[in-house]
Amino acid sequence: MSWIREVTCQVKGWRAARARWRADMERFKAEQRAARRSGGKMPEDPGPPPTGFALLPWLLMGMGSFSNLLQGKTANPWIGGLGLFAFNSLYIYVTFRSFVKEAREARSTKVALVLMGLVTCGLALGYGGSWLYFFPLLGLATGAVLRGPRLGQIGLGLTALAAVVSFVRAGWDAVNVAYGTFLSTMVTAAILSLSEAVRELRAAREELARRAVEKERLRFSRDLHDLLGHTLSVIVVKSEAARRLAPRDLDAALTQITDIESVGRQALTEIREAVTGYREGSLTTELDRARSALSAASVDPVVRQSGAPLTPQSEALLGWVVREAVTNVVRHSGATRCEITVEGVPGGHVRLTVTDDGTGTGASATGPAEGIGGTGLKGLTERLAAAGGSLTAGPSPRGGFTVTAELPVDAADLASSSVATAPREP
């Protein structure tokens, strides 16, 4: 009979699906064995992502109907065979699409689920008996596809439908069918929703870990740029000064060499602190270093400081600005005078201004015509903006270059105000 051939083809398809599922499990077990041998971290996943293969064994609930067909106990076996084939085909189609969110929410999946319900009602009303147990399978497919607040209403409605149809064919035995339908619907939805939530949480945790590593790497890159750029510039300037002074004033040259040693030792300490993430800048310290670096570069330093005391976080941010701006003055400006002013302004802010009389302190020797200069100043602009402040840089109307930073006196914590910036070359 043709319906027997159809059912035979269906069974062969199930066997092929089972073979693919076994292959997935063998691959996962092989990964676990490889991780054990290499001493690496074991995979956290309990196995391959769930697929429709996990719901295929429940089709065995229809074996009673299939047995009736084979034994000739079913009236109109052609109709019963086609109905069984249609139900199984729709069940496989729906359940396999239920594990992909886009496919699960597609209209074609919902239409297939409705058709599956119509086939179930037709077979149950036409044959009764073991054919009634297609309702729990329908509930299982419904729970796999439907999620959200409407699931409860649909589950109760499906249970009521199963109860009415089963009562017509089997009397009070409908209670068992209705209970099985409700249980399969809700339990399947709960288990699959929980599994999906666990996997989403695991993916979110991995993403947070990746971002934390990236943030730390960018912080380290930023700190190295700010530290080494300034320190190396000071060392170069003082080395040149020592070379010029050595032939005519050995004591002055030795003083410069002593400063070079001090700067180098301090740089080692700061790099260690940057590596561990505990470095905090000091505006007073940076102003003292600015005087020394500018003097060694034959630039006359003028430093003015006034206003209310600042929080350590505000001092740290302004110290970074002083360091970057003075480094640019020494390296690019060709200036003979540099003024650094720290003063309070109305509104609970503090303003730092670094002005020179050179030819420019941007990213190149001539500097940009306007806006923010090199990558160091761009990074500082982002950090001050995150703390509620601002930074501007550009040519001065009277010549030279000016860097101006404004920051609330009680700026937010430096760790939280730092933002991710692209790695920069020192």
C-alpha cells in the first residue's frame, strides 16, 4: 500500500535525523576529551545547542495509531495513513523551526502549527482511542513555538479543545488527555525558555568579559602613551642640554644628568603603577615637572595657580592635561615662553590654560589650524567630557598655541570617567 511506503519513508527520515544528532554528540564529546588531554578549560556548555532532534522521540506516542494501521484495525486506512503522515511532517517542521528565533516567529511556522491543530482534531474526532494522544504532541509543539504572556491563554484554550474533543470520543478519559496536553505545553515552553535564557546570559557574560579585557588594554595603551610620551621628551631635552653644557660647565651638565636619572626612576614607578591600574596623577607634581622640562628646553615657564582645592580625581585629570600640553610645547612648538594658569571660574568649575608663543603644538610641527591637536589631546578631550568637563586647543589670536581645559571641581571618579579610546603610538 502507498500509505505504508509513506510511513516507511518517514521512519527512514527519522533514522537519518537520529544519525545526525549522534554525530553532533560525538563531536562534542571529542572536544571534551581533547580539552582534558591538553589540560585546558572544559567547555561550559552542557552539549550542542538544542535542536528539533530533542523533541523527535516524543513521536513514539503515536505508535499506537501506527500499530492500528498496520493491524488493519483502522477504518479508511488511506485517510488514517495520510493523516499520520501529515501530522508527523508538520510536527517535525514546526519543532525544528522552534529553535531558531527568526524561524519560530515566522508566519509560516504559525500557519503550520494551526494546520497541525486541524489535523489533530480531525484524526481525534474520526478515530478516537490512541489517536487522541496526538493532542499532547500538539501541546508540545505549541509550547516549543509560542513564548511570552499569551502562552498561558493559548495553553488553556488548547487544553479545553483537547478536553471537549476527547470527551466526545472517550468520555471521562478526556481528563487524562487534557491534563497531558496542558502539561506538555507549559513544561516544554518553560524548559526551552529557561535553556534559551541561560545561553543568552552566558553569551552576555562572555561579552562583558571581552569588553573588560578590551577596556583594560586600551587603558594601559592610553597610560603608556601619556607616560612615555612626556618622559621620553623630557629625557631627550635634558640629554641635549647636558651635551651642550658638558664642554663649558660640567657641574650644570651633571645636574641635567641627575635630573635624567630622577625622571627615569620616576617613569619606572609610574609604569609599574599603570600596569597595576593604581596610578593617580597629581597636579602639583605635574606643574613642578613642567617647570623643569620647560627650563631644560630653554622655554621660560610661568605658572599661576589659584582657586579652591581640588579633589584627587580633578587633579589627576588636569595633571594629564598639563603633561600632554607641556610635552607638545617641548616637542613641537619652538616656543620661548609658556604660561600655565590654573584658576577657579563661576559655576563650580576650574580652568587650566596652557599658552605658548611658538609656531604650534598640534600633532605636527606646524600644528593644526584649529580644533584639537594630536591623538593625546583627543583622548584627553574624551576623558574630560566623560567627567563633565571640556577641552579645546588651537592657535592663539596673539600667536602661539593655547590648550584650555575646564572641569567641575568635584569631577566624577577618574576610573568611571575614562572612556575607551583607540590605542595610540607614543
